[in-house]
Amino acid sequence: MSDPITYRFSFGPWNISEGEDPFGPKVRGDISFEEKLDLYQPLGFEGVQLHDDDVVPDIDDKTPEQVLAKAEAVGKMFADRGLTAEFVAPRLWFAPETADGGYTSNSASDRQYALDRSFQCIDIARACGTKNIVLWLAREGTYSRQSKNSRVAYERLLEALNRMLDYDKEIEIWIEPKPNEPVDHAYVPTIGHAIAMAYASDAPERVRGLIETAHAQLAGLDPSDEMAFALAHNKLGSVHLNDQNGLKFDQDKCFGANNLRSAFDQVRVLEEGGYGRNGEFVGLDVKTMRTQRPADGQPVVTSHLTNSRATFLHLVDKVRSFDKAEEQRLIEARDYEALDALVLRHLMGVA
């Protein structure tokens, strides 16, 4: 029997926020990127999720030489703190050139901007010490379905994917699907779409997926089933664990906050699928409540991160201590009512 997995955890610096949202300004004090990095190890996190402009602020105003120098300096920050850059993602939804999407824009010059920035993101990632590139295809979709030819859009996405794979033949690209928001309908809305893109690419072995709990829920799907599907294809690059209350905007609630049963299912699929055994990170993407204030003596709010990490580890214990023999007996008897009750009692700690 193999040894239990020792999980490693990651989050992005945006998960420590000042509380600004589309409906109101900041409610907490600012904290620098460097100060955020200092918090990772004390909180039990090793991996840093990144956008290209987290690494290099004001990226479009800098020369290629300045961008690379800054990325190398940030890579040294990670090394000095014992941290690992998990991935870098090109932020292709802020710049004016990406208003109509990047890779699928109806403007040829804007599509070229998206490609150039993606190539630059790869250079930044390598300077930071990671070969992993995440594509959240935020504006790759439409507000009006008549505005783009969907077949052509998928061809353009595949071409961009292949161009990046050819630019650096050692990188992995992880596609992070989401069905909507900020666009009305997004291309590549589920992990099945992402894996189809991977198989269609010029280097299928270097294209995988990143599954976020809330994104799967927004598509009306079970996150654990999405994770299982990716694991069955050896295509699960990473996860972003959080929670979601219904088909609303992307809430990024603490992991397990809304549906503990669903959280248990996700942890079980990851644990039984061997996720983490090859060093994969358990990534969190969670926001604290806007009302939250730092605890006494603390500079920022981090309880949403530590609570989510603790919930995951508690559920690992629940998965490992679940009565598998009784489960199998009930499955063979097809007594699913009793099986359902067995899971609930186990989660509640009731004998």
C-alpha cells in the first residue's frame, strides 16, 4: 500500500484583497506584493498562482528587457522565501485590445496582441521558475452569438494554443474552463471542452485542465465529476477549490462553505485519484467577506485561506476514515438510501 499523499497548497496574491468589488471601494488597507509573499509559508502555503502582471505590474508600459529583469527579480523573491511559482496566466481581459476577446477577437491586430502577450507570459513564467501556463479564456466568447462564427473562434483558439506550444516546447498549458462571466457565453465552458482542445492540439501531452469548483457549479455540473473526468484522462493540471451558492456570479466562497457534501466528494476524487502524488498543488481561489477585518495584530485578512485549507485537510481525514467495507456492502445491495445516510452520518460525526 502506498504512503498517504502529503498535500501542498497554493493561492494567488489576489486572494488577499482590500475588499473592493463592483459595487464598492476598498474597505481594508493596502498590502504590497512582497508583504503578501511573506505570509505564504506561515499560513501553510508553498505555491504561488500568478498572472503576468502580478509579476510585472504595468506590463504593457515596459520594454521586453525590463519585463524579463522584473520577472527574474520576482523569481528570486520566491527562492528566498522557499516558494514555488505554480503557474503564470496571461491577463487577457483587462487591456482595451481584449475587449472583444483575445485569441477570438474580430480584430486581427487584437488577436496578435493576445499572442504576443502570451509569448511574453511564457518568458515571464520561465524566469519565475515554472513551465506551467494557465489560460482562463475570460472574454473568449460573445455577448451576442451573431457577433462571431463559433467554428472559426474554436479554430483561432486552437491555432493560438499550437503557437504557444511551438514557442516553448517544454511548457504545459492548463486550460481553466468557465461557462460565463464576464461574457454571456464563453467558448470552452467545461473540462470536456478543454480536454477536446488538448487532444486536437499539436502536443496533447502538454495540454491539461485546471478545474475551479465554482466554475463547474456555474455550468450546472458536479465539480467532483469534472475532476474525475480529467483524472481519467491524466489531464488534471491543478484545481481551484472554493464554493458557490447557486447559479450567480462567481462568488469564490471558502471551500465547503455552502455544500460540505460536495466538498467531501471533491476531496475523495482527488485523494482516490492520486492527485498530489506527483507534486500537484491543491490550489485555492477564495475571497474573504467584504465585512471582514484583520484580527488583532494582523496586517490583513487571511482566515478564508487558512479555513479553506483546514477544511480540505479535515475532509482528507474523513475520506481516509470512511467505512469502505460497509460502503461496498451497500453498493452491492444497491441500498443507496442507506449509503446516503452513511455518508451524512460520517460527515456529521454521528455513529
